[in-house]
Amino acid sequence: MYLPKHYKIVSGSGESKFPLAAFDKALRNAGIGDFNLVKVSSILPAQCMYSEEITLTPGSIIYAAYASITITKGENGQTAVAVATSKNRDENGVIFETSTKENLEDCEMLVENMCNEAMEERSRKVEKIEKSSQRIFATSEMFVSAISAVVMW
């Protein structure tokens, strides 16, 4: 059984004439563009500690709970992610992520509220909630992409 020991919260954006290239630029802007992401559901393992630096070799597999969005001219968008850690480090935390083209002001609050609800339903006391978000606006003919993620390794 493998349990990640470290996590980091990231957000980024990118622009290109190709949708997938815009997403690649968003990944690079977030600092995770040289890793192979494996999308996971929204649980932070117990005793997983925050790290500023991703200590993996480029090309490595990294687990990620993430939201992404790609928009075109005249559209706005936002991604957001939040992670709640438990006061009891032997209990897992939760991660929630979302993306939207509407209600941009409520995006971070939404993921924070989902974290609080999920921890409450698990009868866990929240130590802290950390959030990150990325707003994007497409004003040209280019595609614009955003990602917000909690990456774990």
C-alpha cells in the first residue's frame, strides 16, 4: 500500500491557439507541468505534510485532486481547490475542487464550505483549510486554460 507523505497546493493558467497546449501551459505555470498526473478523489492521507518543493524527478507520477477549465473569447472562468487537515494528524483530511464560468466570487468559498461539511460529517476537527484559485479571462482568439490542484507524492 502506498500513501503519499507530502502535498502542495497549486494554481496556474495558460494561453494557446490549441486547447490542450493551453492546458499544458497552465500545468507548467502551476509548477506541475513536468509530472504525470494521476487524478484521484478527494482524500488527503493522514500525516501527509505540506511541502513547498516537489521532490520528484521530472517525469514521475504525482497524484492530483484537481479542477480545470478551458475557455474561449468572451468567456470568464475560475478553478479553485481547498484542503482541510484534521487536528488529529492520524486522521485523513479532505480535498474539494471546482471549476465554473459563473459566480466567480463564490468559487473559493464553495470549496471551503464543502471541506467544512465533509470534515463535520466525519466528526473531525479542522486544523486548517488551505485554498488556491485561478481566474481567467479570454479576450483574444486564443484558448485560455486554468488548473487548481492539490498534488501528493
